[in-house]
Amino acid sequence: MIGLDTNILVRHIVRDDPIQTDVATQLIDTSCTVEEPGFVSLVVLVELVWVLGNGYKHPKPLITSVLSKGMW
């Protein structure tokens, strides 16, 4: 099982830097499967919510939607 950090998840979700997005998406696509899912710690989850809300100014309903749909 691979641990996913906040930066990888932010790049994969926000897609604001093409090079970093490609690297993050490739890592997730090649290392995370149903049988071997990626691990997201509680600290990473909290940081992700903070970055999306305070850094990128995304509204809470959008953040909730992204997290509940597992769009990462």
C-alpha cells in the first residue's frame, strides 16, 4: 500500500500545473488499485480540506462533493 500525501492529492484534484498533475495522476493510476488502494492519513485529509478551502478558495459544498465521490 502506498501512502498519498497532500501535494499529490491537490495536484490530482486541482490540476493547476500540467507537469505536476501528470506526475500525480500517473502515480495514482499506476500505484493504486482496488486490491492495493492508496492510503490517505487523517492528517493528509485535513490538510487537503484546508488547502482546497483556504488556499484555492473552493466552497465547502464543492470540497464535500470531491471527497464524497472519491475523485482522486
